[in-house]
Amino acid sequence: MSQSKPAEARELMCSGALLFFSHGQQNSASDLSMLVLESLEKAEVEVADELLESLAKLFSLMDPNSPERVAFVSRALKWSSGGSGKLGHPRLHQLLALTLWKEQNYCESRYHFLHSSDGEGCANMLVEYATSRGFRSEVDMFVAQAVLQYVPFAVLPWLAWPPGARGWPLSRALSGLSRTFLCLKNKSSASVVFTTYTQKHPSIENGPPFVQPLLNFIWFLLLAVDGGKLTVFTVLCEQYQPSLRRDPMYNEYLDRIGQLFFGVPPKQTSSYGGLLGNLLSSLMGSSEQEGEDSQDDSSPIELD
């Protein structure tokens, strides 16, 4: 590749890859696609929307089951992060999510939506995901899992969802995914996902309040995050334990959310055990510190 004209050479390789893809030459096309990425890395090219769209186009044409595609997307995301150590550019995540959604690869699409800023797109995908692959009794769990998960933990999203496997257990399909929107400290996207999903899902009646207790919990939680009151968060977790027990991951997400938004210390061994024990210990610690400055307040806790 000529060092004097790297951009022209990159465009030529991209055009060649597209030509190979159009003729079904997957191996040659994938090789050229990787060379496009290599040229971006070596030239230290700044991230731009046009380049992200080109990479997403190449990704969309690759065989979904090829190992080259996994290597390509991993490398593309790393480049798009600009050396920041983050999980990739939100715009690239959005483009990847849309491609995977078209392929009905909902699990991987969901992962990339979680790392984008497209809450509305995520909600629309989840509606299709829930209606085509889930049980009616799981409609609330699809959006709860996503909203709770918007916290900085990265995992590989390559979990296989059997095509046409309606009713495949949700907890099994999502058990290895990263934390949620709130866990990613993305409250605005979490709110958009929740509002859009509950408005558009055909099995959810207008709310709030909702028929499903878990949806009411998520609604209250989003309000509580704005207030930042630990007592409100603790009462919510106590009152909705029957719903939260439906998925063993919920308490882990909530423990992290408590740390991020309500000042709960990292999980420690407690005589009470689990999330509630950690919250109660935090409350008692706060009460002891504030005891000298205030009298007992017997007024009820407001959830709204």
C-alpha cells in the first residue's frame, strides 16, 4: 500500500471487498475487510461516521457464522474506541445492533444496543424479540433485564439463540450477558427503553401503574434513581422481592445500581446476607452517623 495515498488505497480495498461479497466470494472479501481495518489502525485514522458506516456495511455482508466476522467486529470496536479502553463507539454499536436485528439475532443485537445510545431502537427490537421468542408470562422480564443492565462490565456477546426456539428460557439465554442500562449508568436510555417498550408491546396495558408488579418496580426504580434516596431504594427492594426472585441476576444488578446511584458500599459479608443485608447494613450505618444531628423521623417513605 502506498504510504502517500493511504485513504485512496483503503477505498480501493473496501470497493474490492464489496465486489467480492456481491459475487459470493466470502473468504477473499473478508481478507480485504481485515486489510481495511489494518490500514485504519496503522494510519491512526480518527473515527468518523463515514468510516463507521463502511465498517458496518462490511460486517453486514459477512457470513453470520464465520469466525472472520467475530474477529472483524472485535477489531473494529477496538479501533472505534480510539484507544480509550472503552467498549467501542456508540454509533458503531448501533449500526451493528441494527444489522443483527435484521438477522433476527436478538441476543447479540441486544448486547450492542446496550452499548449504543439508541434506547428507542433497543425497545422496538425487544418488543419483536419478546413477541416472537418469549412466553407471554415473560413480557415484563425482557424490558426489566435491559433497563437494569444499562454498569461497566464487558463480556463477549456471542451467545447462540436457537433459531425458531420459541419459549427458550430467558434466564438461560441472557445469563452470560453484560450488566444493564442502569448498570452502565445510562439512565436516560433506560427510561426511553422502558417507556417505549411498555407503550408498544401488545400484551402490556397502558400504565403506570401496570398489571405486572415487576414493571411497577422498574417504574419506581427509575424515579428513585433521580432522587438518590437510599431509604426509598431499600424499601422498593424489600417490597418487590417476590418479583425480583424470578431471576437470580436481578439482585446482583441491584447491588451494583445501589453502589452507583445510592452510595451503597461494595458487597460485603453480612449477617443478614445478600442484597437486602447489604442495604440494611448501609441504612443502619447511616442512621448511626446521623443520630447526633437529627431526631427520629416517623413520616412515611414516599415512593413518588
